[in-house]
Amino acid sequence: MAYLIDTDIIINSIKGNKTVNQKISEFASIPKAISIVTYGELLYGAKKSTQREKNTSIVYRLAEIFPIISITRATMEAFTDLKAALDRKGETVA
């Protein structure tokens, strides 16, 4: 099992959110990764920030720590199958 960490979790962790950091520590032994979309969102945010160099360096460091998962056609096929199945159950995914 592995966790795919989303953009909000990364940002909250960087900002020192105690709850988020506690959960990350709690599951320290479980492998984690970020998606190419999360990487892009983080890098975009860093490049438009007022502390561009500092934040860009943080994002580059995160890319060294966490594997970056690319999106493939197979990934999107699995995503749409799962999302459609959840929709049929009345469980929506944002």
C-alpha cells in the first residue's frame, strides 16, 4: 500500500499544520508519492509567489523526496471506472 499525497496536504505540511504533520508522521513507514498534477500545481504556486526562489527550491526538494506519478491512459481509465462506480453508489468525488 502507498499514499498519493495531494497538493493541499503538501501545502498544509509546509505551513506547519500540526494535524497534517502528525498524520504524516503516523504513517511514516508507508511509501508516499505525488502526482504530476500536484507537482505542477506546487511549482506554479511557487513561481507566482512573493518568495519565488525559496518556494521553488522547496518544490524541487519535494520532487527528490517523493516519486512523481505520471498520468497515463490506463490511470485515467482506472480513475473513471472508480469514479463512475462511486457515483452509482451516491458517493461523489470532487
